[in-house]
Amino acid sequence: MMDKHYLTPLFNPGSVIVLAGSDDTPEALTPQARVLREAIRAQRYSGELTFLGVHTSGTLADLAQTRADLAVIALPPDELAAGLELAGRVNCRCALVVSSGIDAELADRLHKIARREGMHLLGPNSLGIQRPSLGLNASAAGPLARDGSLALVCQSGALTSSILDWARNNAVGFSSVISLGPHTDLGLSEALDFLANDPRTQSIVVYMEGIQNARRFMSALRSAAHAKPVVVLKAGRKAAGNEAAQTHSAAIVGSDDVFDAALRRAGAVRVRSFVELFSAAKCLASRYRPVGRRLALITNGGGPGVLAADWANEIGLDLGRPSAESAAALAEKLPPLATLSDLMDVSEEAGPEHYRAALESAFRDRQIDGVLAIFSPKEGVDAVAVATAVAEAKRLAPKPLLACWMGDASVVPAREVLRGAQIPNFRTPEAAVGAFGNIASFYQNQQLLQQTPAPLTALAKPDIEGARLVIETVLAERRHVLTEMESKTLLAAFHIPVTRTLLARNAHEAMMIGTQLGFPVVLKIDSPDIAHKSDVGGVALNVQNGAAARDAYSDMVQRVGRLQPGARINGVTVQPMVRARRGREIYIGLTTDEPFGPVITFGAGGTMIELINDRAMELPPLNQFLARRLMDRSRVAEMLGEWRGAPAVNRQMLEQTLLRVSEMVCALPQLREMDINPLIVDEEGAIAVDARIVIHESSQPGIRADGPGLGQYNHLSILPYPARYEQVWPLRGGGEYLVRPIRPDDAQMVQRLVRELSSESRYFRFVSQLTELPASMLARFTLIDYDREMALVAVHRERVVDDNGEVSHTQRIVGVSRYVTNPDHTTCEFALLVADDFAGRGLGSRLMLSIMEVARDRGLSEVQGLVLASNPNMLKLMRRLGFEVRPFPDDPEFRLVVHQL
């Protein structure tokens, strides 16, 4: 029963009441009510439909007979509260308020009424919902859309209507249409959460303008994108830059770049235009196997092929070139003028058989990940026949196939052939290449989605307490900008190599320190009020002797005092001159985004950082895979290998530095901005030459969390893998097993657990005769956010002997316990599953006690679940663990089991 979504009464209602005025007083109807009343009656709704007036009379006993899953309310603003209260009195489980222009004060009042009545509320300021499979058009967005497998979630009412109008003329169908607006109670996160679990939805398109809660959004988006393709079009792109920034990192990272990074990490695809939104969804719905970025271009004209190649290069795709063997074999089947190099140009004479041969060759070639067939109308060549050949070849295509039939009237019949074969077809080469780019991005982003890094790496343990003492001292002095020496102390606490730096408080000290360190040295002004030292002449490089150090100190203090008279000057730092002759200057930074929180940045460093504007970014926490991908996305990545006579840099040290920065971000919520610039890296290793850190009190403005128990990682929009819940336990009868949080790569072991259960055990857990978990359910069970949901698995190490007598060991998941936090954010619902051959060995008790301990740690107050009355062993276990067993009023076949935490 845990698997039935709490919003099912809203999106799959069996009964609906409508509170939208009366036909007797049409002048009193709101514009939305007028459209809604007509729309909801225009087709036969599969459930029970009842119209009520807001002033419906009758006793509570009478009203109690009018039970409904969903109340649809479209009333004047001054009647909305009364309508919502009436919906509560008739026991509605969900309510939808179709309205516009409702201010925050009235919206808040409606939210409170809904919570008091125990209803989930979509609205106000929503155009409503459509569920075509049910014949339900509870919206003011126009006629009911045709049925399909695509879900639309839209934060603009006007755009919702426009999209539906466009879809009607382009044969696009929907499983759901959900309109959201400002001040809605249920929002984007809840809609995505439902659609991730909706069997009628195969892919999701989202138009969004903003989010309210970063962690809930990322949690729902990651869950949805793990189960099915999600394509996002976001409005309101901001120019990069923050005039108030105190570090380079904050100055060159804009919120739109961070949003891109967040979508990548969530496994979704971002598009930039309205039309691209649907072409991407159509391509991704085909669910090709994971693909790379190598696109083969088959064309009968050089010009269109070159246009496609140019755009592929522009968006970071590689051309899929046939291997020498493939090219040689294919050349014999093509016209004499065909060329097979960057483009597979089959020549102007090419007919259907030539396209078929080229496609079959490209499908077999391992150097090619996807194929785009481009056709330009030619005299004497039948466009329909070529399209038919492409459609026939598609039946055997193991990789994405897209088409571009250029022209207009003469190729319309050919396009119909391609559409009938469900081959994505485009009018321009650039649009087709962009669509393949979205497919490739989707599968690349899915790899990022699978990553579940822990907050601390396996590297040497950092001195977190020492770092916190530095931060507390600075904050106690009511400062927010750390000096260079304080910043380097923080880096050193996390084992990031830094140059030895000493503070000179007068010219004589500068001379002595320089002599002790060994010349040449670098002098830098030390002031909490100066963000960029070189801008005020606060840096002296390559100081060669004591006299020069003494003079540089005096000149620098005078110059800075003149250019920035109000700055507090602590003195001048002295450090050895680190030469970057064979090294590369890198910057690693941190900025804090509203609403996504901390973001780690990487790129080319040095004094020209803002001009170069090389920025790649990733949300923490990082692991080795994410650190490598972050480095590869930067432009400076090309210089990290052998470069102009310099050997390749030590990439392992660079990766470790990024991992150390990730540890800092996770462990120190006070960090707001950070520059390590430059970090000089060569074949020997990496060293931080300069660093600047900005801190604030640890209350994080970017991340809001609904619910207690989020602990030290409250500032992150993606929670780290909770390694602290890993424990080894003895197994009754001998042996031991590991209890740990579930990971996405556990999917096949979980599937094996379900397949090997008896039919009775499967029925007791899923109340279904399923023999294995559907792909979407398996994805949902194994990729969780470790926040509103937690799952623990029991892993047993088993000895395996093969046919040759060779002994090996394999891991097997033999039990799973999980909870999902209820919408009230204080209670949770649990589920438990144990392998049949491990029953009676203490696993069930341990998994339940462990998952209850996690729930308690999260600040939840009660755990509850539904158990079939015909499952005596489970009921016996619940009583033994101290659960109260109660009747379940909604279904006598179940018992409600409850335990206070």
C-alpha cells in the first residue's frame, strides 16, 4: 500500500465535485468558472461527477454522504474559503482551485484551511489539470488534449493554453496537463513526484519560471528523471555576474549557469526553445540504449551536411566517422562520386538502396553513436522512396536515427512516411543535430544522476575541528572575509597543499622573513577590506633580495593606503615565489546560489580570470567521477595534457584537490565564497598560491528544508550518501551481513530479491501478483534522496563455486526496509521485505530497528504501515517490536500498525 501515491485522488480521482457557481446565475460566474463548467461537461468523465453550490444546505450527516476524491473550485475570491471549507465537510481528499490573481495573503489562508481539513490543495492561481485517459478536463486551459504518454507541467497559464493549442495541430497527446502559478500549495516538486510514479506517463516536459525549495525540487526531479526522460524549458535566464561579489568565483558564475549544473546533476535535459521542448521529448521517449556524442551525417548534398557538421561542433558533439573497414566495404555499394570522410556524402545520384546501405553500415559501426539522414530534393530521385528505405532500415536500428528532409511541398509525402515510422524528422539540419545533442546529453546526465558521493572521501581525515575554530574566531571578531593566511589555514586543514606564508608587520620583518624563506619571494597586502589585491598594487612578484623586500613593503603599504584609504591593513604576507613556467594556473572556487546553495567551480586561473571566463561547475558533494567530469567540461582541460612542450599535469592531485574542496563545502556550512587562484599544477602535483574565503553564520539562505532532522548538511541541495548508517551485524545461525543505505547501482540485486521471492511473499509486500519490479518502480526504489525517503538494504556476502571448482564471492541483497515521509513532515510510512531463505534469522527485526533509528534521527515522531490481515508472521513481528496494531477503516483486509518514535 506504500506504493500508492498520496496524490492519486487528485490526478486519478474516482469521483469529483465541482464548485463553480450555478447556471442559474451566469452573471456571477468568474471567467475561469465559465470555461471550466463547459470544459468538464464536454466529454464523458469516467468517474462520478457532482455539481454543488457553495451555499449548499443540509446537515453534516447529509453532506457526509457526498464523499469525493477531488473538489474542483472556481469561485470569486471572496467565496474561495467557503468553497474549500465545504469541500472539507464532504470529505474530499484533494482540492483544485482554478483561479488567477490571488494574492499571497488569501493564498496562505486557503493553504491553512486545506491543512486543517486534511486536504492536498493544488492552487490557487492554477488553470487546472487535464487527464485525457479519464476524460477529465478540470481546467480553464481549453478543450481536452488528446490522450498520449507525455506529461506537461507548466508554470504559466498563458503558455499552457498556447502549448495545448500547438499540440492539437501537431498530433501531440498528453497523459497529464498540470498548470501551476504563484502561491500554489502543491507545486512543481509534488507534480514531478506524482508523474515519476504514474504508469501512463513515459516522458515529462516542464516549463518553469522558478522554484521555492531547492532540495525538494532536486529530490523530485532526480526521482522523475531516473524513471523517465524529463525535458525542461526555463524562462528568465540571468546574465552572469554579481556586482556585490567579493571573489572572482562569485563574479563569473550566474544563476542560469548554476541551474544548468543542477539539471545536469538531476539527469534531466534543458532546452532553449518552445519547439525544441517537444522534439526532445519525442526523441527521448524512444528510450534508446545509452549513447555517446558521435553523430554520423548521411547526406546527398555537401552544403546541408556542412551546416549539420558546423552545428555539431558548435554544441560540443563529435562527428561519427566510419572506420576504415566500414568505409572500404560501403564504398563499393555507393555511386562513384560518394565520399566517406567527415561526412558520409552518398552524392547527388544516391537513391533508396544507397541510403539503406549507408544506414546499415553506420548501425554496425562501433565508432558511431547516432545517425542523421539528410535528404535534399534532387531531379529524378524519389523522396518518398528514399524515406521508405530509411523507415525500413529503422526497424533494425540499435542506435538513434533522425531525419532531415529539406524543402517544402515536394517532400511533404516523404515526411509523412517518416512520421509513420516514428522517426524524428526536422526541417533544418541544425534542429536535427540539436535533437541528437539532447539525446546524448540525457544519457551523459543520467551518469551524473547515478552518483551518490559521501561527505568525506577515503583520503586522509581532515582537521574539521581546527577549521571550525578558525571560522568561529573570525565570526567572533564580526568579520566575514578571511585573510590570506586564515584562508590558507582552512585549506591546509583539509590537506590542500599551500605555499608557506608568513605575515610581516613592518618592513624590517619583511626583509628577515624573505631571507629565511629564500629569495625570490612574493609580497601581498594583508587586509580584510581588499578583495582583489592586484587592483590596488597590493602584490609584488619576484622580489630578489632583502633590500628589495624592505622597499617593496614600504611602497606597497603607502600605495594601498593612498588608493584605498579606509582599508584596514594587518601587514604584508611573504611567501616563496612559485614559478608556473611548466605548470598551469588553475582556479577552483565556491559560490553560493539562491536557491541551490553551494556550487563548486573550476577553470583557468590567473589575473585574467574574468576575461577568460572559463567556468565549469558542479553541485557538491563530489566523488572522483564527478570531479573528472567537472574538469573535462572546462576549456582549460585541453591544457592539462601535454601542452607546448610541457608534460601532462598530475590530474590525480587536481582531482584530490577538488574532492578536498567538496569535503570543505560539506563540513563547513559557513562558507559562502572561495577563490583558490592560482592553483599551480604540474607533473609533480598542485599547490595553492593564493586563497580568499568569505564566510557567514551557518544559517543557509539558499536552501529551505521542510521537516526536521536534516542536520549538518542542511545547506546542500543534494544530500551526501549517509555512510554513517552502515553497520555490520551477526547473522543468527552464523555469518554476518552489512546494513547500509541503498544506492542506484543496487537495482539488479533488488530485482533478483523480488524475483526469487515466493508468490505469497510478493503478494504480502506488493499486494499484487507481479513477478518482478517494473523499470520505473525499480528506479524509484533505488535512487532516493536520503532526506524525505530512506531505504536500508541487508547485504550478504556469499561463496560461489563454479563448474571448474573455482571459488569466488558475490554480494546479494537479502532484505530491504524503507520509509517515506508523509506530507505532514512529522510521520512516515514504512515497508519491509526479507528473502524467503533468510526468514527467521533476525533480519526483519534488525532492518526495522535500523530504519526506525534513522527516522528518529531525522526528527520524525511516528512510523506507521499497512499489513495484510492474512500475514500473521508480519503482524507477530510488529507486536514484538512494540507496534500498536489497529483496524484500518478504509479497508478491512489491512491492519494499521503504528509506533511512536
